[in-house]
Amino acid sequence: MSNAFSMPSIDRWPTDMATTRQFLLPDVGEGLTEAEIIRWHVAAGDHVVVNQPLAEIETAKALVELPCPYDGLVVELLAATGVVLPIGTPLVSFEVEIDDSQPVEGSGANLVGYGVTDETPQAGRRRRATTLTKVAAPTGRVLAKPPVRQLAVRLGLDISLIAGSGPGGIVTRDDVQHAVSGNGTRVEPPVVSMPGDVRTPATAVQRAMADAMVRSAFTAPHATVWVDVDVTESMAQLQHLREDRAFEGSRLSPLTLVARALLAAVERNPAINSVWDARSREVVARGNVNLGIAVASPRGLLVPNIPAAQSLTLPELARALTELTATAREGRTPPAAMSGGTITITNVGVFGVDGGTPIINPGESAILAAGRVMQRPWVVEGAVVPRDVMQLSLSFDHRVIDGQLGASLLADVAAILGAAQ
């Protein structure tokens, strides 16, 4: 689709019946500060209706279809594809019918609920323009205006570590500038180009992953424990499950059994499902286990989660894992699925490696890495025999989880999966 922004000659409604409205880039996910337009679905001169796909945008969390907020005429596209835009940037100007009974709000920052209203229009009449709903920032989120967030990014600062001096604890420009002296987390200096180098702009997901991993590594004190597990019996059970009609349509793998074992171990060690609130200096015990699964997608590393995974049966868990990974790899993960996780599994074994020391997903306190299953010599009842062995490693936030709790959880996961030594 052409990205020319000239306005064609088109018929319009009488000027006393219409007005021009701008649609600003909204915050389509919790706390996002920018997004990139991947493609436009409309052009100048198009007649559009409420909730019609307007554009496809890429945020730090997902590819999102942006719905049209108005019935009317596209006057001009105000943003080009391939450019990262801050929240609140004008995207499109529309010509819409005036409806004094329902005014349209003009702000686009920190907005949700920009879709169609519940009101059904009468036949033969255009729908009124949908209002944008402002929402207050939830508790625990860093309060800062988009320009202030962008300043922090340019200066290499972690804004979550900066104390806000503005009304209600909002982080101001002065707070960010003062943090340069040492209150924030700085990033490394720019990389000097060398002959033969090729620079490729990072995707929104890659940028978000980089920021999140630095924030996690330098905020949460990581500790890691690991264990080798004889999973021979588990692998035999997995083969039986593949022949069970209850699992028809599900992609069963060692990850399925690791996820089941982790959920059972969390039930035995519920304190593991907690997180440290640095602002209030409280330990927050989560009511549900929202199981995150690290997925390598064409857009970068994604960590969607399965809400209340502890309440699922094994067939339900298998189906949820199958759908979650397929959706992530196809780039269709909704933003809501990318937040609210409480504990994560990263399946490094699928890449043919034995294990590793994973970095905790921000907002969580533990992550379990599952290595590949491979045959190794193992002592069973005094004899050395070949067995299927997997290495598990658990990284945890030492502010919340002490060594005994972390080791107990990992030992329980190992005991459920097989004979750990």
C-alpha cells in the first residue's frame, strides 16, 4: 500500500455536518511507550467504519491490529511504516459527522478501550464516533509521561529505579536528569563500527527483551541451582500419552511433563510463587500460577503465559501449551498474554543444549530451564546402565527466595519427573 500522504480530491459531507478528528497512537498494552507501524490497511480517501482494521502495529509485546475509532472518511495518513513512534503520535486524520451528544476525546496516550461501543446504530445512519477511554495507571507501574520515558531511554537509565518527585510519585524530567549522576542503571557505550560490520535495526521485541534482561539482571540478585534427573520413566509415560485420545491434537513433548511437574512442585512450595515489591518493600504472594513459556519466534524471544495454569488438567495443560507456542511462533500473541506471568519455563533442550543459567523474566521471581534429554550412563541398583537424563536449572530472586526454598522446589520437580541423584 502506498504511503504517500497527499490528500486526494474527494467528495465530503457538508461542512456544517462534519468535523476533522485526529487519532493518536494509543497504549495498546500495559505501560508501552512506543510502537511501529508495520502496514496500513487504509488509504487517504477511504470510507471507514468503527472497528475496521486500520493498521497493523508492532509493539514490544506483540503484533496488534489497530481498529478504527470512527465512522467517516480518511483524510490523511500522518505516519509512515517502518518508523518507531512514541505513544500519543498522530496517526490518521478523519472527517466524521458531528455528534454533540457524544464528544470525542482527543488524547491518545495511556489509552485503552478504543474499540466499538455496545450501541448498535439504526439502519441507514452512520455510527457515532467511539470515544477513547482514559484509565488510571495501575498500582506498581512507574508513572511518567512518554517524553520523560524516552529521555530515560536515551540516557541509558532504568526508569523503574528512579524515584519520582512529581505529584503522586510521577517521574519528572528533572528526576531523570538527576539520576544521571548515579541513581539509575546506565547502559554500555555505543559500539564502534568496524570494516565488514552490518547493522540491522532491532525489532520492537528484541529491544524489549534487551531492556528487560538488563533490568532483571541488575535489579534482582540471581542465584541458580541445578540437578541432573533420570527421566527414563517420564519419557516412557510420554509415549503412552501420545497414544491417548484425550491428547489428540496436542503436541506432546518433554516440556509438557516439565510444566506439570513444576506446577505440582509450586503447590508443595507456594512461597516460590511470590515477587518482591521494591517500592513498598513487601513480598507479594501470587494467588495463581500464571505459567510463562519462553518461545523463540521470528520476531524475537516472547514469554506469553497460561493464566491459572495450576487449575488445568494434564490434557488441558497440553492443549494450552500447544496453542501458546503455535500462536507465538505465528506472531499472533495478544498483548494481554505477555504480562502477568508469575514463573517461567525456558526449554533450552529444544536447541540441543544440556542446560544453562537463565535470567528471570521481569516481574517474576523464578525461571526453570529444561535441557535436552540424552542417554547417559547411570547407576541403578549398583549397576551402570544407559538412562534418559535431563538437566534442570532454576534461577531465582534471592530477595524473595532463599537457597532452601529454591533447592526444595527443584528437588520436588526432579522427584516428580524421575529419580534425581
